[in-house]
Amino acid sequence: MNTTTVLPPRTESEPAPKRVKAPAKLSISAVSAALPVALKKLSPRQMAHSPVMFTVLLGAAVCTVVAVLAPSVFSIAVTLWLWLTVLFGTLSEAIAEGRGKAQAASLRAGRTSVLARKVLLDGGRAPAVMADLAGAEFVQLAATDLAVGDVVVCSAGDTIPSDGEIIAGLASVDESTITGESAPVIRESGGDRSSVTGGTKVLSDQILVRITAAPGQTFIDRMIRLVEGATRQKTPNEIALNVLLVSLTIVFVIVVMALAPMASLADAVPSPIVLVALLVCLIPTTIGALVPAIGIAGMDRLVQHNVLATSGRAVETAGDVDTLLLDKTGTITFGNRRAVGFFPVPGVSGSDLVEAARLSSLADETPEGRSIVELAEHRGVYEPSLEFLESRARVGEVELQAIEFTASTRMSGLDLVQNGIRREIRKGAASAVERHVAEAGFELPEAARAEVQRIAESGGTPLLVAENGRPLGVVELADVVKPGMRERFEQLRTMGIRTIMITGDNKVTAAAIAAEAGVDDFVAEATPEDKLAVIKREQDAGHLVAMTGDGTNDAPALAAADVGVAMNSGTPAAKEAANMVDLDSDPTKLIDVVGIGKQLLITRGSLTTFSVANDVAKYFAIVPALFAAAFPGLGLLNIMGLSSPNTAILSAVIFNALIIIVLVPLALKGVKYRAVTAGQALARNLLIYGVGGLIAPFIGIKIIDLLISLIPGLN
């Protein structure tokens, strides 16, 4: 065994590679880069996965043989456009896959040449605390040689070699390689923020990490495969759609085969080129070509929101969710208690209380302390600043000492001597400040006691403020509902989604927050078992349930939910149980995930409607012109007045190919989702994509017919 001493923390290193977002718009460079991939996808083995496009491929092959044996301008033109139809179909999928290439390249760059320091103690046992490193051996090896269960030490400047869980220590970590955000985050052992991801970088301190992922199965490996579309499997809805498309294709194959004997009765048997072209125009080639691109683009949109899904099925299920379970803390509310009010005791002005509370919080870097300063400034109290007081202290004009909060005193504050006047301002827990007041020879007024009692019973946190031992009043801290939550829940209600808030608060507090946020229901004093029970109850009632979580105790509920979104900062158990992981660790992301899922379903439904309507329109555009000579009665249906049967067929084939390319940007971007009822969504879908699909072919085919009728040898 090669043993070394502990490697010193690196003070200089290359900056972590930033995750590259996929381009938002379709560009010429994206098309040119996807073209070689599209050509490779023309392989019959790959085309067989899409029966509709495989039928077009066979038709193009048949027409190629006919065009070689009996060449003509018409047969060559039709054959060329049939091959372009197949190519455009594979190109749409290749473009969708190519949107993740830049992301994958940047993610791979973050994993190159990463070394790990594996830690061993005597007897081969792994360390459990930092103190164990004193008698440890260190083996330097490549990150790819690590196994599940190995323990590595990571110091400031190190790249974390693989996915793992912190078992000792605390560190600031740069996760920009996976989240795209440059702001560092704190990761520590023993809580719900103990998980670390391979490829991220330690910025300060030192941590012990137990490896939880085998080589090739790390979070970044899975993300690379996702953004490249390499592991995408067809979802149940996609499989059902393919069955429908195959059924329609079979029906039209039979219809077109029946046209030949029917036409023979009038001595007008169409050529194989005409029959194949007619078949291709009538089967649902548009949606058949775009289905893979729609699915891949849906997964890509999820990645763009920094959410990793284990399967496309999870994305689709999110679109069908009708019940959302949300934790109160950090999701509906800010999670950190914030100052919401100042309540002076009788005989003390409100301005005096606000000023004293602000001064006592200037050096308080806790979220609660900062919120008191913010609320005071909102009330118009801005001066003096801590920087001003410190500058005066440096020149001896004032004496200044910040009193930090400790577990024993449960108070913090400020000692300030200015112009010979000494001010000892304290704020803290009501019981602690009350003792401080009593020791100074003062009594807490009954009005202050009543206010403390009221705030506590409502679920808030009361802080007492005193100056030189004299009580000034009470500051109320509360877990504040995030702005805009009521509006977002109203949108979900419009979409037919019921929201349930889960909280450990008592029923009175839970009811107040539920009413303020606008959720449909709540569960108070909830345990992990209660979460699981709620999910089972909703599922037994026929609902699809989504929820978020980050702790080991959330794992059972995340696994039971139809859509479980785990926080990336959470425990490995939570991430393994969920079918989605939010890289930003933002619990409110669940609402966006539902919107992305619905957008995927709406996009597929809208383009399917457009495709079917297209085929109906092309039928009435082509068949009358094709058989009007043999069956004069059909001439009444030739409302487009196409130049000739040949130009009618070729115009339809060209339009059929071009409409695929025209719709690729929409398939990649997705149809815009609006929070409306199912009936309104259906009406809008039929109006825009149904009626549009009927009208577009008449206009497009007529314009193309006017242009190609000028080509000699076609009429």
C-alpha cells in the first residue's frame, strides 16, 4: 500500500467549469451539427423504433427503385422529397439531442484528472470524526478507482471526487458545475444538508466524505446521459400514442392498396410512385417525426430548470398530478423566522423600541437579526449604521461592543458609550430578558407579558428588548409566507390541482398560515408517518400525488408519491427514493415541475391534433385532383383548383416534408402552458391546432402547386 501524509489544502486552482445552458433558439449551427447524426439515424434498425417513419423509409426506397427503372421529372422529384421527409424526421430528433451536448461537455470537463485521498485507520476501519485523522493512512488514487463505502478527505481547493455523504466536518462548497449558480453553499454532517456531488469544489474548511456512488453511476454521469438523451425510454403516453399512429398507418395502407383495384374499373390505375406518395401524405408523418423530439425537449426543459429526472415517465406524471403536498417551512414560508412587528410597553414610544431593537441587531448576522434591521429600516429608521459606529469607535469618539448570542444567556445586543451616556441594549428570548430585567431591579409590565403570550400562542416567536435593564417592548418573529404564493396556488386550483400543506406546527398556527397562503387543506403536527398516510389516502381516492423532501425521514413518502422531488442538498436516502432531484434545492420548484410536465403533454397533444387535421385536409386536397379525370363527380371537391394530378401529388409531398421542419422549433420550445381548466385547454387546442391544421395544407399546397407548375415535364 502506498501511504502518504495529508496533502496540504490547495490555495490556487482552476476555477470550476460553469454549466452551459442549452441554446434557447434553433440556429443554423445547431442544424448543421445535428445533420451528421440525423444521417446516421436513417439506419433501418433505428428507424424501426418509429413505425410511421419506417413506413416512409420503405416508401422512399420503393420510389427510388421505380425512379431508377423509369426515370422522369415527376418520379425523381417525389423520390427526393420522400427522402427529405425521412431526413427531416431524424433531424428533429438529432437537434433535440444536440441541445444537451454543450451541457454534457462542460460537465465532463469538471471530472477530468480528479484525485482522491482515501482515508484508512488501523485495522482497515473508516474514520468517523476529524480527530481520527491523526492516526490515519492516506492513499492517493484516481476518482474512478473509488468504491462505494470508501471514505475520502476533502480540504479547501479540492474537487470532491464522487457523490457522497459528509460524515464529519463542515465546508463551503461551490456547486456551480451542476447548478450554474456561483454562490457557495454550506454542507455539513449530521443533518439534511450532508449530501455532496462529485465534481463540485470545496472552498473552505475540511470534510470527510463517504462515497455513495459507483464509478459511472454518479450524479453527473446520470445527468450527462439525461441531457444527451442516451437513456431516454418511451413513456406510457408516448407508447399509447405510437399505437394510435401505427393503427392509423395500417388503416391508410389498406385504403391506398384498395385504390388501385377501384381505379382499374375506370382504366386509371395510379403508378407505384403516386400510391406511395399518397400513402405518405395521408399517414400521420408529422407527429410521427416529432414525437421523439417532443419527449427529449421536455426532459431538456426540466434540466434547464436544474431538475434531474430519473425517467421521462416522471415528467409526464408531473403533468397529470392533481394533488400537491408541500412542506410549510421553506416552501410556503421563508423557513427563517422574520420580524413582523414591534410592540412597545406602556410609557415607551414606538420609535424608541424600533431604534433599540435595530441597534441590538446591527452585529447580529442571523436571519432573525437581519430581518429586525430590515423591518426597522422599512419603518424609516436607518441610522446609525454599524460601519459608522465602528469608524467612530476607531477614533475614540464612542465605545462599542457587540454582545453575541450564546446558548447560556439566550440574549444578544450592543453596549454603546457615546457622549458619556452608556446604553446596554439587550434582545433575546422572553424568559432570558425577563431575568435580565429583574436583576436590574425592574419588572416586566403585564402588557408585555400578555403580548408575549399572544405571540407564542399564535405560533410566532416573541423577543423582549431592554435598555439598561428597563423593558422597552416586544419584537414578534414569524415564519412569513412567501410573496405570490396565494396567486400561485390559485393558478394550481384553476388547473384542477389540490394543494395540501404539511407542517409540524400546532393546528391554530397551521390554520392561520394555510388561510394566508391560500392552500386547499393542511395537516398540522405532522410526523413522517402522517405524510405517508396522506399520500396513501389521496392515491386510494384516485389522485396522482407529488411532494418534496430532503431528509432521510422523507424517503418513504418520496418513494410512495407518484412524483417525488428530492433536494440536492438532502440525504442520499432522499435522493435515491425520489424520481426527481432539484439541483437548486428549492422546494417551491415542485410547482414549476408540474408546469413543465403539463407543457410536455400539451405540446404532444397540440401537435398530434395539428397532424391529424393536416392529414384530413391533404386527403381532400389530393384525392379529388388525382381521380377527377376517372371519376368526374370528384371534380366538385377540387376546390383548390390544382394544376394537374402530378403537381397535386408533388405539392402535397413537399408540404408534408416542409411542415416537419416548420414545427421543429415549436416541438423544442413547447406550446405555451396557461393555467386554465381542461375544457378551456381542449377548446383552445382544437381552435388553434385543429382548425389551423385544416387550413394550413390548403394554403401551403396551393402556393407550392403554383410554383412547381412552372417546372417543365411535371404537368
